Amino acid sequence: MTHDPAHDPTHDAVRHTVQDDAGTAVTAYLLAGPGTFGLIGHGLDRLFHTTFLVALGVLIGLALALYVIWLRYGGSDTSTKDVPGSQSAAPHATVQTPIATSAPRTTNEETT
């Protein structure tokens, strides 16, 4: 009997776990980025007696969070990127050395 990984419940559990972890990480980025930079903006507002740095910090934090999410999870093949044991559609390119296609020349000189 052959083993079919497409119907393996363990493989499905790993896939669901990775998807759940990705969703949790994206949510954490979306909360932590604006929250952290908003707090930094709040501190700078109190230091400089201004009122606009909180909003600026939240916007910068949101932009950075979205950028990090795009870097980590964006791309054309996100369905199998983080699944252990899977290969992406485009494997990394390897450097190959050229192979000589012609045999070395030998000279057969007849001495008379």
C-alpha cells in the first residue's frame, strides 16, 4: 500500500497549524506596529508639547507593519511557503560550471 501525502491527516494538521500561525502573526504585526509607534509618538508629543506625533506614529507603524507582512507573506506562492517538507514552485537557482564539449586536441606527429 502506498502512502498518499494528500490524504495524510498529519500533513493536513501541519498545514492548518501553519495557516493559523500566519494569521496570528499578521494580527500581531497589525497591532504591535501602530501601537509601538503610537506610544513613541505619544512620548514625543509630551516631550515637545505637540499633538500630531501620535497620529503620525500610528500611521508610520501601520505602514511598516504592512510592509513587513508583505515581505514575509507576500508573493505568488504563499500556500506552501511555510509548510515543512514542501517545495516551492520555483526552486533556488544553482550556479553550474560550464562543461567542456570538445575533447582536448592531440597531435599525432609521425617521425620519419
